[in-house]
Amino acid sequence: MKKKILFICPYPENTVPGQRLKYEQYFEDLKKNNFDITVKSFFNNDEYKILYKNGFFFRKFFAVLKGYIRRIYQVFFLYQYSLVYIFLNVTPLGGSFFEKIYRFFSKKIIYDIDDLVYLNKSNKENNLIKYLRFPSKYYYLMEFSDHVITCTSYLNKFVRKYNKNTTNISSTVNTKKYTPKKFNDKNKKLVLGWTGSFSTLPYLDLIYDVIDEIQSKYNLSIIVISSNKVNLEFKNYKSYEWNSNEEVKMLKKIDIGLYPLPDEEWVKGKSGLKAIQFMALGIPVIATDTEINKNVIINNKTGFLVNSKQKWIEKISLLIENKQLRRKMSKNSVIHVSNKFSVSSNKHKYLDIINNLIKIK
């Protein structure tokens, strides 16, 4: 008999990286191991499309209202599931009332926490929402879940203050989909690239002067892949709106990946996903030297870790000028991701946790 797992998440399938490149990639493996999967998101696809856009106040209001109705309705069916897997929260606003209700009626709960959500960071599109959110729900789920899955060593250490049953599983990529790009030996114009969401777009400002100086020295292009097309003041610049079906194709246009990060606590919850995506495709990456990036990038082998404007310029220039170094780093990166950050090398972690909780024989 199949064991039933209910996934409770904020967003629809195949939308946000925290879901797409974490547990969603393992659905097929779970199904192959005799699990029946049901996903219930707080927002549906149409609601998600307007969620992080300016305006649409009334549509957003009714989207939230319908989300709460869905969550109330689902309470009556929680008993049917061997395990409830909660990503981020049960509801986005208020205290821990719904989280407590779901805990009471669920047999077993896995809580998957992504980023340092308990810091209650907001964005300019929905800035007022932070006053309607309460970190208490996150602390409650940390403490009273049967197991907690984290995505960085820093976050894992923090969660262990509340629950000893934790596992740190990084974001991963499916290497059957993320295949290495073909290395072009022709003297084509090289492309620097960055990818991220609307919330991380300001990070590009950290290296604006770097890119400006590099472009004054070399004839190359800049590509930015984000939630929406954006106008930035770079030369030879192209902006692409992120699309799940075209993501890999768009990323493969990039020859050198850029991954700047600010020095702030929020970043300690980042799993280095963008660097992993670049490396999986054989794209050498230059990133800010942070604790997380040290765990993801092998410095001088799969990319460069830098901590000053001078070093950014130096390492980008080195990769531009040294074709053989780009090729070597490309090969190293593909092997590194396959061994440590691929779905195939991590799927046993999810299966072990789930099997242990519901005691599959």
C-alpha cells in the first residue's frame, strides 16, 4: 500500500527556486519508492503572477483570503496522510495558529525552512506585509516538527537550538536537465551573466563599477535573467524574463557567471544556488567570498572567491583572457556539482528521513 505525503507550500509548483530546486525535484523518486504525493499551495498560479508586482491591492487581498479558505478546508483531510511536509509556513500572515492546528491533526511533520525567514525581511512591492507577519510561526515549526530540513550550515546550527532532529540539505540541480554547455573555441564575444529574483537584483549594484570598468577594457556583453525584464545602464546589455522552461537555455548564453552578495545576516541563509546552477552548466563563477560560497565553490578550481573591487576585476580579467583556464574550470565545475549538489547524489537524504519517520518496512 502506498504511503501518502501532503506537501504544504506557499507557491504553486515549478515557480520559486526554494521549492523547484529543493524538494520538488525529488517527487519522481518518492513516487518510484511507493509514495503518493499531493501538493497544496497557498496561492494558485494566477494569484502568484501578481503577488510581487506593484499595485493589484484588491486582487492580492482576495488571493490571501482564498488561500486561508484552502488551508481551513485542508484541515479536515490531514488525518489521511502519513506525513505532512511543510515548506516555510502553513499561512504567510499572522501568528502560529494554523501551524498549531496542522501540528495537532498531522501524524508526522517535516518542516523545510529556506532562508532566514524568521528575520521577517520584506520587499518594496509588499512592504506593509511585514507588519502582518509574526516570526512566532517559524519558531513553532522549528521546535514542534518531527524533523527539520535546512539549507545551510548556519541555519542548521540555529535551528538546532530548538530541535535536535535536523538535516542540512543544500539546493540541488537535476544534472539530466542541467547538462554542460558546449565550449566555444571561436573568437566570439564573451558574455558575463547574472541571474536572480527581483529581491536580489540590488546585489548587482555591488559590482556595478566592476562591470563598468571591465566593459571599458574588453568587448563583451552582459546578460541579466530575473523575475521581470529590467533596464540597467550597462553596455551591450540584454535582459531576460525568467521562465522555467527556458531557464537552462538562457543560462547557457553566459560564459562567466557573477554572484555578488552583501555582507548581511540574511545572506547567511542563502545556499549558493546560483553558483551551483552556473557550475552545473560548466560556467566558471566569480562570487563574493562568504561562508556559504566557500562550501559550494572550490576556490581557484571551479571558480573564484573574491572580497574586493580589485579582486573582482582581476579574476574576471583572468577568465576573459585565459581560454584554457575557463575550459579547465568548466570541467571541474561539472564534476563537482555532480558529486555534491546533484539530485542523484542527494535523493537518499530525503528518502532516509521520510522512511525513518513513517517507518517504511
